[in-house]
Amino acid sequence: ESPTAPRTELKESFISAELTLEGKIEGNGNVRVAGRFKGDVNVQGDLTIEKGAQISGQVSAKNVIVEGTLEGNITRAERVELR
């Protein structure tokens, strides 16, 4: 990225506490989960699993912050933070 190029902020997707989803999440942005998600997550940005949230599946992200429950493996991350 050149010094004169505008810096693009990664967008954040949010799964609210009232939702339960099943499938696959892939993309370049950040993901914040407050509900329940069953499936694999593969994002280039950050993944935050909020307190009370649950993910069942494989996780790959730049940074993973776990405050809730992760039932699965973190296959790739530069940093993992357990709170």
C-alpha cells in the first residue's frame, strides 16, 4: 500500500444476540458475534465472540477475541485473546 493511497477501514458484520445462524462466514471484514453460529469462520479481519455468544466450527481470522464459547479449533490467527 502506497503512502498516498487512502486507508480503507474494514467493515464489521454483526450477528446479534437474538440470532442463531448456521452456514459459513468468509470475507475480508471484521465479524462480531453476540448470538449463536454453527459453521466455519474464515475472515481476513478480526473475529470477536462476545460474552454469551457461541460458535461451533473452525475459525481462521487475523485476530480472535473470545469472551464467549468456541467449540472448535482456531486454524489461523496472528493473535488470540481469551477474556
